[in-house]
Amino acid sequence: MPPSAPEPRSSRSARALSNDPGTTALGWATGFAFAAAAGVALCLVFVTSEPLRNARWALLWPLGAWGAVWAAGVGCALRLPKRVAVPAVFVVAVVLRLAALAGQPILSDDLYRYAWDGRAQVSGTDPYRYTPSSAHLTGLHERWLWPDADGCARLQREPGCTRINRPLVHTIYPPVAQAWFTLVYRVAGIGAHHKAWQAAGLLGDVALVALLPSVLRAWGRDERWAALYALSPIAVVEVVNNGHVDGLAALFVVGALLAAAKRRPALAGALVGAATMVKLYPALLGLAFVAVAGLHSRGRAWVARFVGAAAAVVVVGYLPHVVAVGLRVVGYLPGYLREEHYTEGSRYLLAGALGLPAGPTALLAFAGATAVAGWVVARRPDVPIGCAALLGGLLLAVTPVQPWYALTLVALATVAVRPAWTAVAVAGYPYFFAVLLDNPHAVAIGRISYGLALVVVVAARTRVTGAAPVA
């Protein structure tokens, strides 16, 4: 047989180059750079678009493309050397959040209520005492929150309008959220408008991103997974552009995870209590902290210190308001639950797919969430995994319209290294768009999106190992 033809030098060089670790790292770095640039560009496109009421479904396209870029960026970050990936992720996270300041709130008007609650408190009025429309507070009305006829026309509203949602009802936000509103208002001053609230969200979220590598290390996980939250469009849009206070709750929860890893139960409990006093649902996460305490030789003391600190924060937070206004501290919460159809059972989309009456549907939804809680108590996974399971299970059970409710879940999925849980956060957006745009198929869209998220979570591997480390 004739001898084999020699391999061309160019082929040998290309093959050697492809096996060179330096060249491989350069390829991943290039991919990360492209993903970062595309993410910033898509962020700018999204936040400078018309608000949802005008742009309608067209807004979902840049958001979806940004989600794909997010996944690519995380994949590249996990394959970079740690000494490169961690600072690079932080820098890109900051740039993304700065870009989100370029536009007005796109999806939500909640921050206008934050501004009003802060304004009321700075005047010396308890936020739970009066509604924004109360005649007692007319003198506090600012033009940017209560526009004149021309301003209302620009907002496509009738004269006498307000930017504040639900101006006829009492506030729903707990005391630590109220303290945050007061702080931001005092620092920003009258006339700061929505940028102050977006900037406040940016500062809190940058703090969370900066904390994530330390939390991941404390739990024995790869710091590069910080990219999962840091590059997420969910965090950038909801915490910065929309200014949602959920970012503060997520920061407290992540801080509690670090405290638990450092075996400081009182601090962990206080931070979970503070998160609960921002948005009530983080109270559920205490179960994961308490369940794992059984693995320690001094479990009872750990639980007592954790629960005691959490309870102290709740009591100290609510006590001044209870003294001032009594049971009005409950605010609009009962009305909100009715408005969102939780009391009649139609909000539970996945359980409702069986076509049962409202009562059994609600029971089935909460049975699912309870089963997850039972798994956490019985199996005692480490705290981040338990917290992610508890909150993810709750959101799949109650299938909320508001996608920002899952923001804390994205942070928990990051520390737990369970990226499949982010599917629950992503699932909220098609449903939110459908409801806000009065789509006649909103329920079907919600069931499909949350159903797909459930499939992703169930199909995900039990343990996420991530990419092989690069030296």
C-alpha cells in the first residue's frame, strides 16, 4: 500500500492550537465578551422602549433574546479561569445595571407607590394610616405623582390621574420596606423622581452581586456561578429599571445564607426577619435554616437563636406602627389576595388544570407546596438548596402574575447552584404580558409557561456539577 500522505502543516498547527489551554481560554473569553456586549445592547434596547401598554408583545422579543445571551454568558464564565471570571462578571454586572438606568420603568409602576409612602413618612405620617387619595394628605401631592391635565394626557389617562397604583387603598408593604422608602426619599429629596429609586435599586443589587462569590465559597461552591444572578436580565430589569424592593429582600436572604455558613444563627435569623419585613414570603425560608440545624450537635440552641432573632426583627418592625394605627398595619393585603383571585382558587394555574372546583384546587396547590416543605424537613438538604426548593415550590404552587416575585429565587438558585429554578422566574413573563395586555388566552399561556418550568425543574439533574475548573 502507498504510504499515507503527510498531514499538512496547517492542519497540524490548527489541531495543536485547538488543544492549547491558552487558546481555549481565549475562545471562552471572546465568547463571554460577545455575550456581555450583546447583553448590554439588548438591555439598552429594552429599557429605552415604550412602556408595556404601548409596546405590547414586541417587548418580549428583546427580553427573550437577552435571556439567550444570559445563558451563553453564564456558560462562558464557567469555563474561564476563576481569577478572570469573577472580576469580569462583576464588571459586566455593573455595566448592565448602569445601562438599565437609561430608561423609565418599563413593566411596573410600583416604585411610584414607594415614593409616595416615603413622602408620607417624611412628613411624619404613618404609612398605614391614610390612603394616597385621602383628603388629609392632599398637601403632600407632588406634580410628578399627580400630573396636571397635560401630564395625564401624556400618560394616556383621564385628567386628575395619578401615577400611583391603587391610590384608594392603604399600603401593602411591611415595615422594613417602609424604612427603605423613607431612607431613599430622605437621601434623594423632593423632586428626585424615578431615577432615585432606580439608582437605589442599583446600589443594593451591586452589593448583592459583590457578596455572591463569598457566599458561594462559604458553601463550598464555585464562585463563577455568581454569573447566574449577576448577568440575569430578571435582576437588571426588576431591581434597577423597575426599582422593585424585592432586590432588598434578596440581598437580606443572601446575607442570611452567608451568616448561616459562618455558623452565626442570630445574624441569619435577623436577616431572614428583615427580608420578611420587606416582602412577606421569605418567612417560608426559615424552615430550611431550622431543618438543617438538626444536623448540628447543638441544634436546639441554633434554632432558638435563629427564631428569636427573626421574631425580634418582626416585633420591633411592626410595634411602632401597631401602637400608632392598630390593625391597619395589615394594609391592603387581604384585598390584594382577593384581587389576585387567591381566595377563589383561580390563580393556581397548574393545580387548576385538572378542572376541579375552587376549594379543592387551592388545597391541591398548597398540598404541592407542603410536600416540598416536607421533603426539606425530612431530607435536610443544605440551606441554599432547601431555600431554593421551598420558594420554587411555592411559586409553582401559586403561579403569580408578577415575575419579580421570583427574583429571590434566582439569587437562591445561584447559591444553591440549581440553575433549573430560574425557569420559574422566566415563566412569569409570558403570563405577565398576557394578563397586562388583556389577552383572552392569558390562563392558557400561564399554564403552558409555568408547566414548562415545572418540566425543566423535574427533568434537571439532582446535582449540578458545573463545568470542569480551569487552572
